[in-house]
Amino acid sequence: MNLIIDVGNTFIKLAVFQQNELLHKVNSTSEDFVSTLASLHVSYPEIHYGIVSSVGAFSQTQLNMLMATVPLLILSHETNLPFTNEYATPTTLGVDRIALVSAAAAQYPKENVLIIDAGSCITYDFLNAENSYLGGAISPGIEMRYKAMNHYTANLPLLDTEIPEHLIGDSTNNSMHIGVILGVLNELEGFIDRYNENFPDLTVILTGGDAHFLRDRIKNDIFANSNFLLEGLNHILEINKD
């Protein structure tokens, strides 16, 4: 069994895989990580390999504890990957994006794939049919847009995400919701359309924490997969065992 750990900006996600089958996943805070990890090892004593991908805060103490419990692969740009990396600055490519592209390489071979990760930032990553990663784009995520309007103005409030019902906002709050949510949807649709113009038979994957707000409101054909990053990490671990 494989232990998959994705350290994000908000939560630490832990998952257990048996080969390619996801058996269990759980979100943990940094404070609860030790107890969550211990509980997983009790429930799944046959965990023999692990991988960690970190874009958030992960202490050396937590890392040392992991390494004491299971042989651990720490994902980096130097890790053996299932695709050709054509990124001009490979050392700056986030490990979360590496994992997403790895999932695309494993699950959609010989296809043009655009992976959209709607999280703290919205990332766009493109893997072509020749299995070459060409790069993509990064823009502010939904929560970041709300926070930016509040932080950089004197009077705009900090709002929680809300799906607008109309095109025209009849209040400041409604106008902000429309600006953020419809702005993101138009951005996603625009990127998908531009990629479709340039790359035939495009497969689009939507994942990330805000995917549930967006998936049913995107007009283009997409595949929504909330576990895509975890599946990519598991695939990287599988090809790097031993």
C-alpha cells in the first residue's frame, strides 16, 4: 500500500492507495497531522511506501516523523517523472503542478490534455499528445480575488463565495460576487476555447478545492476529478519504487 501526502496552503491531504485504487483519504490540519498519521497506520498496517508533495508549511519534525514510519519519496523537479518536462525554468515548477501533469500522462496517454486546478491560485497546465509538458498559466483563485478587493480598497467588504443568480448586480455585494465568479468562469471558458483552437481533440480536466463551484457552470466539455493530484502522486511513487 502507498501513503500519499499532499501538503497544501490550507490542509494536509493524506490518502492510501492499493496500486491504482484509492482506499481512503482524509484532510488534516498541521496541528492534527501526527494523530491523523498514526490513525492511518493503525487502519492500514500494510503501508510500505510513501510520497510527500509540499507547497505549504511542513516542518522538519513532521518530515522526520514520516521518514521514520515509511520509506519516503520527497517530490521535486529532480524526481523521475512520467513525462518530458519542457518548462523553461523546471526548478521553479511547483510540485503540485508536477503531480497533476503526471496524472494526465498516466490516464490520458497520447492525448492533448489541459489540467485546470482551481485552488488558492488557478493553474493551467498543458501536456501534449507527444507526452511533453509545455507549461501553462497561473491566475488568482476565487478566495484570493475576494480578499484582494477587500484588502486594496477602503470600502469593499470581505465576502464568502456565493454563486450569483443574475448577470447584473443590484448591490455592492452582488456586484462583487458577479465580478469574481463570472470573471473566473469567463476566464476558464476563454482559456479552454483558445486551447481548443490550437490543439485538436483536447481533453480538459478540472480539479482543486473550488472545482465543485465551477464544474456545472462551464459550458465546455470537461472531466471533473477531485482526486487527480493524489492519483498523480501515486503514479509517481509507483514508477519510482525501489
